[in-house]
Amino acid sequence: MGRPREHDERTAAALLDAAERIVETEGVAALSVRRVAAEVGTTVRAVYSVFGSKAALLVALGARTFDWLASAMDALPLTDDPVADLVEAGTRVFRRLAVEHPALFRVGFGHGEIPPELTLEFRASAEHALQRLEARMFRLETEGLLAGRSTRLAVWEFHALCEGLAGLELRGILGPSDSEQIWRDALATLLAGLAARPTAAPSASHRSGLQSRGSR
């Protein structure tokens, strides 16, 4: 499910473009095979022959999300500064996806009422894109800039911040003129923190003592 079968790639791309526009303007609930067919000027049967169902359209949109991310990451040049390269990846790839393709962001990252079982169908595409980010993060590990953390753990922390920033920007909470700078500052601060050795969490007895003193 989720990949075109019979018609050519041009038809499949046109149908997905239409599906993305519908989700962006009206939400996932408005998406239907009939609506997509009408947008493209084709028949319902043609849509079914390419994708098979509305669920398959959503899966294809999810896969498109991560294919887009992987391609954009590949197109972003590497420099001799791995930290700066990661800040660029966040602002010029992840942020651009959210701002220019909010429907893909909603579908790909589960912000559009997507049934969990459908997200499993494009997990391979998601992992493919994540590996691109992991390769960039691994450069920090090799230079001792993760303070003993694993690359994969650092990737998830970086990803979580990007997804949170994207959600805030799409909700209009970040100022329109400040958004990109907020992204850059937040990502640079996170990466600087990853390079620092984490402080040990206080022991249970120490926490208990602090609480006792605070209650006096």
C-alpha cells in the first residue's frame, strides 16, 4: 500500500499534489478519492488504479514527506564545520518542509489525524531520511562533540527540537520576522549543550534533604 502500481509517475505525482493541496487547505478529513480525482480532472477509477484507496493516498503522502527530507538533505552541502551544518539542516531542510509543505509535515509526523497503523507503512522512508541526519550527527561524535552520547540519541533530541519548533511556527506562535533566527539560536544552543558533559542527577537522599529544607 502507498506506492503507485499501474499509471505513470506523472499521474501519480499530480494526484499526490492534489491530495497535498486538499490536506493543506481543508485538513485530512476533507481528503477523498473523489476529491482528488476532481482536482486533477480524472476519474475515481484512475485514482484507485494508481493508489488503491484513500488510506494508500495518505501513506504515499507520508512517504513523500520523508523522500522530500532525504533529497533536501542530500542537496545541502557539507562544510568543515559539522555544528553549523546541522544548524543549516534544521533551518534549511526541516523548517522549510514545515513552512512550504505544512500538509506533508502534518501527515508525515502524525499531526493530521493519521491512524497509527498507516504511519507504519511509510516507516522505511522515515528511516531513510533519518539516516541522512544521523550521518551528519555522527561527525560530531567522531570529533568528541557529543560528550559520550550516542549518535542516535543525539539525533532524536535534535529531531524533537525541530518538530517542536515547526509546530510552534505553524501555530503562529513564533514571530514571522524572528522565526528563522529562533530556529538557529535554539539549534545552536542544543548542539552546544550536547558537547557538554551532563551533570549527574542528584541522589534520592539528596533530593529528600532539599525537600525537607524547603518545607521548613
